[in-house]
Amino acid sequence: MAIQLSLRVAAVATLVATPLGIAVAWLLARRDFWGKSLLDALIHLPLVLPPVVTGYLLLLMLGRRGVLGGWLADHLGIVFAFRWTGAALACGIMAFPLLVRPIRLSIEAVDRRLEQAAGTLGAAPWKVFSTITLPLALPGVLAGMVLGFAKAIGEFGATITFVSNIPGETQTISSAVYSLIQTPDGDTAALRLVAVSIVIALAALVASEWFARRAVQRLHGE
Amino acid sequence: MLSVDISKQLGEFCIEASFASSGRVTGLFGASGAGKTSLINMIAGLLRPDRGVIALDGETLDDVADRKHVPAHRRRIGYVFQDARLFPHLDVRQNLEYGRRMNSLADDPVQRARVTDLLDVGSLLDRRPGQLSGGERQRVALGRALLSKPRLLLLDEPLGSLDDERKVEILPYLVRLRDEASVPMVYVSHDAGEMRQLATSVVMLSRGRVSAFGGTEILPGSLAEVSARA
């Protein structure tokens, strides 16, 4: 149950965060604007803050009595607190810096002279992005998704602080392992989950390495 | 008819150029560092002049005083770069089709066949740019620019990155292009020999300024130029 929930939480977190991550990565890689370093710092904040702090801030903002959370619940019927969607949100935010970084690097690596050439052939800026920049950066996007997914699946501190540890609703692999370790005779079950997370993590690393290699080949046009 | 009257400060270097040409191939001739590439980048719309006007066939592309600047993708000006700049993730066929797709032009098999024949790239269609030689790449880049149906074709030292053997291989294609394709061209080079073979009128550029304008007889080493010096 925890494995399935973890996979769902991480998948939703990654899929929702990816388009946003691509947009932010493109802004950081290709545009100069006021507040750029602030945006950069803000994105990286979850990486350096204690996860519990991020979770607590989410609770303050998006909890049922939170500023935003109350409004969302009253007007749109959207509730994050103590729901699996809240777990996905917490994981998405924690994974975001890891997701953005490879995408940003791969967009920066796309030769701007190719984008210029596309422009002279009549491609409007957004078409240049969708037909040249994004396809050439795609391996980086996939690598970022894999990394973000791996981070999301292992997230613990922010998730447990924000949405607690409710079996079947918000109990992910990490919080399940945590609970099992605290239970007498829970070791065997805990170890099983540990093995599963090792497999998932390894698969993610191998996949991201493979995408990175593909990226090089792609840029050389072979 | 292309008319240019601009100035642009680039660091310490200043370009101040003014000329008008309606020749089939306008040669932009000068030593490296004379500002040739910056000048055609301005014609292409990739670089904005600080002052002045650029117009093509009566349409104003840049008018700084009037704050007018038509972006590169709306100029319909083709550009063949020294380094080809083929899209590495697309095969030759897709590279050739790119301009037509971006401009939403109707498929034109006749023109496609003509350009493919003219440049002899029919056997390369399924290859990726990484699998092409330097000369082949340049031919595909020429075809790609032509098939976007430009009103003007800019060529920035298209032979510059090739060795002498390859140059001899490409030059005839350029001559055919001049004589058979009905697109006016601006040809940039520092090689007087190339210029003489291709250009119908020549703009000489030195240190950012136009130093002479005329026929190919103004090129260094030509008969008229030598006798004028003597």
C-alpha cells in the first residue's frame, strides 16, 4: 500500500512539476530580468532548509486554517492538508530544485546559434523553443524528471510535517519505514520496504545516467 | 533593392555603413574584423542597429528613429552561416523542410526537386548532420535557406570553414544558384577570387566603413585596380 501510494505521489508530483520546471529553467537559462537571483534562491530554498521547516511553512500556508489553505478550501474545495495530494505537493516542492537544475543546464547547453538559424528560417520564438530548444534539451528534461521522481519518492521530513502519517492516505514508503522501525517486530517489513526503495533509487540513477549519455549523442547529431 | 544606412557601436568597434544595391549578388568584401558579419546580422535582424534604416524592396525592416524593428523570423531573409548550423536532431530531409513548415508554406514538390537537384543533396536526405562532410553540410544549409523561399539570401563566408578542395567543390553550386535561383544574394567573403566569380556588385568594407562600392573591378588584384594604382 505504501509503495503504491509513494509511486502515485511521486509520479503526480513529477508530472505537475515538470512543465513548471521547464518554464523556470528556460527563464533562468535564457532571460535576464529583475529578481532573477531571488527566483533562483527561492527555488533552491527547499534544498537547504530543514525539510521539517518547509513542511511546517506549508502547513502554516496551506493547512485548513492557513491563509491560502482556508481560501482554497472555501472557494475551490481544494484541500491539501492530510491528503495524498498534500504529500504530492510537499514532494513536488522538495524535488523542484533537483528537477530544474539538469533542465536548466541542458537548455544552457543548446547552441544559441541554432536558435538564431531557426529564427532566420521563419520560426517565431515559441516555435524555436518547441522545435529546437526543447527537443535538444529533452535528455536533460528526462534526467531532471528522473531525479525529481527519485527525490519525491524518498521525501520524508516535509511530507510527514505537512500531511502527517496516515496509512492509505499519506503514509509513503519513508513514513511507513519510520513507523515500522518504531514498532516491535517491524524489522522484517521495514527491510522489505528498504529493499524496494534501493531498487527504485538504483533504477532512477541508471536511467538518468543513460539519458545524460543520450544527450551528448543528440547534440552531436549522430 | 536592399538599402542600408546604419551605425552600430560594438565595444570599441564602430560600424557606420551606407549603401544601396540591387545587384543579383552583392559582395560584401573586407578583411576579417571589418564588420562584415555584424552588418549582415543587422540585415537579418539578429542584431539591432543603434541608428539608421534598413529597407528591402521598399519595406522598412529597421528604422531606429521610428522605433521600427521587424524581428528576424518575420523578415523572410534566408541566412547561410559559415558553420552551416544544421539542426543536429533532425535528418537532412527535416532540415530542408524546416523553413517551409515554420512559414506554413504549401508543399512545393517542384521547387523541392529543383533545389535538391541543384545542390545534389538527394542522396543525403535520410542522414543526420553529424554524418555529413563539411561540404555536404554547407550544401544542405544552402538548400534549407532556399526552401524557406526567402526574399533575400545572406551568405556569410559559406566556404570559410572548408579546405581548398571542398571550396572548389562548392563554388560551382553557388554559381548555379546565382544563375538559376531567382533570389538576390548578399555574399560575404574576404577572398577576392571568390568575389570575382560570384559577385555582380561589390561593397568594400574596412574598419566598419564602406571604402568603395562598384563592380568586381574594384577588388584588389584585378586589372583595373592594378592599373589605377600604377
